[in-house]
Amino acid sequence: MHKQNLLLAAAAIAVTGTIALAHTGATGVVMQRMESMKTISESLKQIGAIVKGEAVFDVDRVQASANTIATHANSIPGLFPEGTTGHPSEALPEIWTDWERFTELATKLGENAQAMATAAGSATDITGIRSELIAVGRSCKACHQDFRVAK
């Protein structure tokens, strides 16, 4: 079961990594949020390298990455003023018609990332942050499913 959950987390990290693609033509708040999402993705990739066995478990690295995710998650609602859709934005109009759910997911992502940073403090390997990592991945996936243009 542990391996299955870690594979789920790795898959979520891989899906999230697709947001790091270049967004030609983005300016202003759209560019800011794309850069913020890219930073979240890069932080998840740092943790993903550990999950995949490409890097050794490093408490400081996990905590720094998780704290970065939490910081950016907390800024998400402010990066989505109403009406900022259309190319190159990948935001769906449902963000503003279901603002409460959108902001709840951003808050949950921040909470889950902070929980991962805390759990890493006493962890000796990736299994010590497994449930928190899965929760972060699920937060990302839920928001992308409901509020981002399908890839």
C-alpha cells in the first residue's frame, strides 16, 4: 500500500510539472500566477526526485520545498482577479462562479504543504511525509480538474 500511495504522489507531481511549460504572451497578473505555479511545480519536483529515488531524503530540502509551496498557495486567490481568462491563461471561468471552492482548495494546498514541512522535521525518509505528500498532490489535482483548461 505504501508503494501505491507513493506512486500516486509521484503521478500528481508529474501532472503538476506540466504547468512549468513556457506561457508565451503572458503579462501582468497572468504572468505572476504562471510564475507562482511554476515555482510550486519546481518545489514538487524537488520532492519528486526524492520519491523517485533520484535524490536522498534531505529534511531541509523537503521543508524548504514544502514551505515554498505553502507560501505560494496562500497567494493564489490574489492572483486570480475576475475575468483574467483567455490565452495564454489556463484558468477556467468556473474559478469565479465557484470562488468559494477555488479558495478552499488553495487554502487546503497551503495547509497540506505546511503539514508536510512539519512532518519532515521528524521524518527519516520519504515514508515520514507520505500522507502529507499525497494530500498536496490531491489538492493540486482537484484544483486543476475543476479550474484549469484540460491538457
